[in-house]
Amino acid sequence: MRHSESVEDYLVGVGKQIRQLRKAQGLYGKELAQRADVSSGLISRIENGRTLPSLPVLFAIIEALDADPAVFFQGVAETTEHPYVVIRPGDHESMDKEEAIGFEYELLFNKRLRLIGFEVVILTLHPGSQRRKVTTDAFELKYVLDGTCTFVIGEDEVSVTAGDLLYFDGRIPHVPKNRSDAPARILVLYLYDSDT
């Protein structure tokens, strides 16, 4: 590991790596949780990018997967020789989050910085989409690119349309609903603070 890198640089993206290793071994989330002595809900939240694990929890999961930590982190970290990052449309990667109908996420970029971690995705919310309320250990910024939708945040409902920006604490239970007859596309920025 180079001096300019820290363990925190690797925390964003571990959920995908854990999910891939778990599925490759034919394990259910509940089985992995039992092996790592954590809750199945925590495994789900980590895999779905809704929380970042503490280092003790992360290493317990890696051990439960019988994975080599060095190999595990090689699969997570990406390095670049340039002081900038360009992501082309063809580089967008589909990603799974929680079980939901009509939610299609595209990962644009994720990175752990010295003080915060952030992840940027495009959410295409299809008409009739369905999901329960969730919480995220991050602040969330939503910018509506196309269409209209309604965000249920706690007990409040906020309608947004193309060009609107919405920012809120993701620790409040929330869910977007598309009650229109056309897809809505939303740019989503998750901001994790240094204590998560």
C-alpha cells in the first residue's frame, strides 16, 4: 500500500466485493452473517451500499468468506496515475441494492476521501416501482434529470421534477415513488462522513 493511501480509501466498494464472493461460494446473506457473527441486516446494508463496515466487522466478514485480505482489497481498490478521473457513459456499471421492483441503479463513481466517502449513481425509477422505506448511513443529494417522482421522507412527501435538487439525511427512513407513466432519472450522491 502506498503511503498516500489509507485503509479508508478501500472502504467504498467493499459491499460489491463481499456480495460477489458470497455468491461465488453459494452462500446466503444469513449464512455469511452467522459465520461473521453479525446480523443478516448488517450484511444486507453493507452489500447494498447503505453503510460502511467498521474495520473489525470488515475483517470478520473477510475471514468468514475464507478470503485473503490482500486479494480482497486488490479487488476493491483502483489506482490511477492521473490527478483526475473521467467516466464515460459506456463505463457505467449496473449495481444491485435492496430487493425492489422498478429500481435500476448505474454506478458512476465511488471514492473514499480523507474526510468523507462518496458514491454517485444514476437511479432510473420506473413507473409502478416498489420498495419499502430504507435508511442509509449517509447524507443524500438527488438531482432529477428527467421525469417526476415523489420522495417519502419520514412522514413527509416531497414532489420533485426535472431540474429539482433534493438533499436530506439518509438516516431518516425514505423511499421514492414514481406515480407517473414515464421513467424518472435521478442523479444520486451519497456522502458518508468520516465516522461511518
